[in-house]
Amino acid sequence: MSEKKVPLFSLFSPTDYRYGVKELEPYLSEEAYVQYKATVEVALAKTLAAKGICTKQTADEIERAATTVTAAEVYAEEERIRHDIRALANLIRNRVSDSAKPFVHLTATSYDIVDTANALRYKDAARKVVIPDMAKLERALITLADREKGTVQMGRTHGQHAEPITFGFAVAQYVSRWGNRILAVKESSERLVGKFSGAVGAYNASSLFFSDPEAFESDLLASLELIPAEISTQIAPAEPMADFFHSVVSAFGVLANFSRDMRNLQRSEIGEVGEPFEAQQVGSSTMPQKRNPLNFENVESAWKRAMPQMVTVYLDQVSEHQRDLTNSLSQRYLPELLILFDSSIRRLTRITRNLRVDKNNMQKSFEMEKDKVIAEPLYILLSYYGHPDAHEYVRRLTEKSYRTGKPLNTIALEDKELKPYLDRFTPTQKSVLEDPARYMGIAVAKTERVIHTWENRLRSTGLF
């Protein structure tokens, strides 16, 4: 295979030329994948040397050779012999002395190298790029929630006006959900496992040399900062990898939900928030006035592309007996999922930091049906003070309000049958009927508590 670089727009996947994250290249590119597999081969040689099977000089020679191997060379050799890991081993062997050749790949099966390399690179990508990016978005969400904790907004259920909250409270939901996903991705990445137990997982080859082949495996993986699977076949058990990608995909769902909410609030007839819009930005090829929520739409679209891939991850849990090849092709696409995820995180961080909040439009939305907000507290208080059928009575008053256009609180306060009950309301309870904006529970205090909680949790993990 030629070393010539493929032109960017000759690639098949838009992940490469449109949604790529340069900082993930050292972990998730094909060149990086080959280097990670070479790193595992080096760890094998060094552990063999530490156990007295070969000399340190041999291990050093193998290390020098392995670091020079390129993906292009491996693919060219694979085209010749039709085996990718043996191709890597051959290229390393070709660069070392005859005395070192026997110790390249000694006791290893292909998936000792592949599964360990994948666990290592996904763990590194998560620890060094993805999780820090997640923390940056969390900081942006916290800042937004704190800034808008007192901004009155009409809460919505089923797309309909419900009860007052604050916009900061709405964002605090995502502070909490996203914070939990950060911890889930962190924890699941730390539980990724490697394996060095041979062709069927019973340590057949390594037991030829070691009385305790499990200790050999543990020492080798410890040098890579990985833990071994409790037991494996030719491949590592699929569940730690499935758990890791589940944490990623479920986190992606939080991004999609936030994007959906913000996109709906950006509708022309609502206009409560708005994405930043650059001076030269075009919203439509035919309607010059358009300011589309393209970033929020992009993130939800990326989630739609990535989320179904989790089905394939679950399907890859099934492998016949000690090994088949049905996960070999499918798992090569997993880096794209991580790249799309991180690309979306970065996009939302940028947009969230610059989100325009239109408090006037939030107030207009609230004013539309603010009098109806008192229906719930009115019926609850009437029940408390002894009304025999408060819910139905208030429902009828609400229908009258819709029919006549008269505010519900005015109708209630003028209702002679309700007067004996209303007279028993405390001043605080009466104030809710007079000013529905007071009926927002502990939205502000809850927002502050959520912010404080997640600042402390992420600070304790070193992410803030």
C-alpha cells in the first residue's frame, strides 16, 4: 500500500472531513490503532524480559522496531498474508535481529493484542479528551443555570403551559443529568479490561513458561494501566466495552434532549432563546431572513446516527464458543461513535456559552396564561380547607375563564360559594392567587443546590 495521504474529500465518512476532532486522532485514527497494538506488543516483550524469558536488550530492540511501524505498512503486509496482527508482528520481526525475532508476539494470540489495544485507546481517549470536554460543557451549563436561576419561565408539559419555573431551573435538570453521565463515562472507562490469556482463554501458551500465567497477564496489563478480565475466551468479555459505550450513548441522549428543548424554545412563535448567529451566517438558501437552530439540530442528528450503533454493540456480546469473527468488522466503527459524541459536546459547549436568553419573550409566554396557573394551588387549598369537590369545581371555573376570557383568579375571588374557603387562606396562600409568578415552589433554591452539588462532585474528582 502506498504511503500517499488520501485527499480529505476522497474519504467516505463525513466523520473524517466534517465532524472530526483533531485531538482524538492520537487515539482513534487507524494510525493510532496500529500504534496502540504495537504498544501492546512492546508491553509483551518487556514483561517477557522482566520474567527472564528474554533479555532487556531484546525487549528494547523490539520496542525500537515497533515504534517505527506505520499503518500503511501493516495494511500492505496484510494484503499479502490476509492477517492484520500477523502483519504487524512480521513488520516488527523484520526490523530486529535474528536473536530477537523469536520473542516478537511470543505466547500471544491476535485478540490479546486487539482487545487490549482497544481497551487502552478508548480509556485514553475518554480520560484525556472526552471527559475533560464533558466537564467543560458541565461548566457552561452551570454558568447558564446560575445566571438564569431567577428568570421566570412558564413550565411546559405535553407542549402546553403548566406551572411557573425559572429558566435556570430548567437548565439545572441538565446540569444534574449531564453530571451523572460524566461520572458514568469516567467509571465505565476505568473498568475496561484487557486480556492476555491466549487462543481460548485458558493460558495454554503462557503456561508453557510460567507457573502462574495469571500473574504474567496481570503484570503485563498493569504496565499499561489496565486490569485483566476475570476470565476470557480468545476475546475479552464483551460487557465492560458494552457498558462503556452504553454510558457514552446514554450521555449522547442527554445532549439530544437538551438540544430538542432549546430548539423548541427557539421557535419563531416562542423565541425564548436563540443560538448565536454570526455576521456572515446564512440560514436558508432562499429565505435570507432565516436564523435556523442548526447547531441544536446538528447535535440531535448526530445522536440519531450514533444511538442505533448501540444495538450493534449489544449484538457483539454474542460470540460462538471461544471465538468467532462476527464482531471483527463491526467494532472497527466504534471510534466514529466517540468522535461524533465529542464533536457534539464541543458544539454544544460553544453554543451554551453564548446562548441568547430573551427574558421579554419568556415573560410574554408567562403572561399568556398566567392566571390559569392558580388552578392547581386553588384546588389543593380548597380541598385542604374542606371543599368536598374542589378539583371539579375549579375545572368548571377554568372552563368559564377560557369561555369568557376573564382571568381565573378574578373569577375565583368573585365566586360567592368559594368565599368561606378563601377567607381561611393565609396571606401567603392568597398572594399566590394574586400573583401566579409566586407559585414556583423552590425552583431558585433547588437550582442553587444542584449547582453546588455538581461543582463539589466534579471538583472532588479533579474535573473542575
